[in-house]
Amino acid sequence: MAGYKLVLESVAAGTALTLLTGLYNSTPGHLLGAVWYGLPLAWVRYLVVGPQYNPWAVDFVGLVADICVWAVVAGIVILLATRARKKR
């Protein structure tokens, strides 16, 4: 049962971290006309040129990939923290 708890905590933390990285501007220097947000993959784009046509776009594949990446990172941190706490 502890494995399920670790997975749920990891996914919850990964989702929270992904949403927080949505505030990070990750626009490449050579790109003009759009602003990208998200880390390590850009999953939100704001169109500067032609913003009257739905300026915000969410890339759901990038969003899910970011959640997976951050869930793995959070899972490793949570696992190491629980093992360090058990050693005491």
C-alpha cells in the first residue's frame, strides 16, 4: 500500500511543479511572435502577433510530458526523504 501512496504523492507534486513552471518564460531567443511558458518543455504559448485569435494555446502532450518528468523528480525526492527519515 505504501507504493500507491508514493505514486499519488509523486503525481500530485509533479502536477503542482508543472503548473508552477507554467509561470517560467522559456521562449527561445530567436523566436518572435509568441511567448512560451513551461519547463523543461514549453506547454503554454501566448501569441503576441494576432492575439485576437485565441492568444493562449496549451500543448497537452507537452503538459503531460512535463507532469511525468516532474513526477519522477518528486518521487525520487520523496523516496530519498522517507528513507533518510527511517534511518534516524
